[in-house]
Amino acid sequence: AYLKELMGRNIGGYDFIYASVLCLPLTFYAATQAHGWKRFGWILAYVLQLAMIGLSQYTYALLFAAGLTALELLALLLRLLFKRLGTGPSLAVAGALLAGLWLARMPLLGWAAGLTDRLGFVNASYSLHQLLQLLAGGAVDSGSRLDAYAVALQGFAASPLVGSLPGGAKSLGMHSDLFDLLSGLGLLGTALFALGAWAVGRGTLRGVRACPARAQLALQGLAFLGLMALGTVFYSREISLALCMGATLLLRRPSAAG
């Protein structure tokens, strides 16, 4: 009853949950690098993060967390089987193997929707059933998140170069930063925005090539792009904090005195 009331008021901690999703690759990395009781502590932290994400009922957070966990575990198994395989290549191979699950998308989504039904996760169940209906070629409910994506994509298709805003129109779905950027500003405006974001944050990942966790940071970046496509992340303090904190902790250099 508490979760239903929380989700009904839309104060379930959207930013905090998705920031937790972005922390999963770094938590997994810490668990693989630690030893003894510290490893147990990091594994416990990862499990608790998954539990929190699950209880949030945010559908895409659930899908991202499940996908990231499956990717990390499969890559770890590959590294155990093939000792010379590095973290980056193992994640790439695991990603290619998991891409094959697209062929089984309908039964997998059906199983996930049935699971959320049995758990009583009403919001996640609704979103998964809507996604199933879309993939089966049916129409989704007006006002749903999938319908909002369609609004932005239609705006982009109408003016792909400069977008809809210069002409005075506004075809924004308000549920995807990436799709709304493309719809409002087109390819040219989105490219300029990306260039500005790079100019502001270009020093954030300085030294990443020498960092042992560079593959996990790259995975975190890819997850962030995915969240941009399926959610609104620019205004979030928690998501940007998670990205900056992870980069700071992993890329910091010891002082000369230390």
C-alpha cells in the first residue's frame, strides 16, 4: 500500500533510482577488485541496490538493472573461462551474445510482465504490457510514455535538420531528453548541444585510458545515453552527481606526499 501511494504521487525518487542504476557497473567493479569481507560488503551493496531499484517499480530502471547485471555476470564468466580476455573485450562479447535475446523478446517480456503481476507491481506491469502491445503491432494508450516518444519522433521526422522549435511548433514528448532534443533542435542543434556539453565537461575523464576501470566507466556512459533516450536526466542532480563522483573516485591521483 505504501509503494502504491508513493508511485501514485510520483515522488518515488526518480532521479535517485536512475542514479543508482548508473552506479551498478562501478559497484560491480569494486566487488571484483576487493577481497575477503570487503568483497562481501560490495556484493551486499549491489544486491541492496537491485532490491531498491526493484521496489521503485520504475520499468526502465528494472530493465536497465537486469540488463547491466546479466552483462556483467556473463562478462565475468567469460573472463574466468578465458584468462587472457580483458574486461573491455569480455563486456563487448557479452553484449553481442545478449543482443541475441532480442529474438526472444516477446516471451521474455511476457514472463517479466507476469512476474510484476504476481508481485503486485502495478505501474511496472502496466508499462511492460504496453511495451508488449507495441512490439506485437498494437496501439498503445494515449498519454503513455510510449505515446510520448512517438510525439517527439514525429516532430523530428517533420524537420530532421533544424527541428520544430525554430518554426514556432513544439512537438515534445517530455519523457525523453534525447528525442526531445532531436525534435526541438534537429540534428544540427543536437550536435551543437553535444559539443557544448563536451566543452564544459571535457576534463572530467582526464586520464581514463590509464584507469583499470575504464571499461566500466564506458559502460556507465552507454547506460547514461540509454537513460537519456528513455527518460529525462538533464535536470537531475543525483544522476550528474553519480557520474562525477564515480569519475572522481576512480581517476583521482595520489598526492606526491602519499
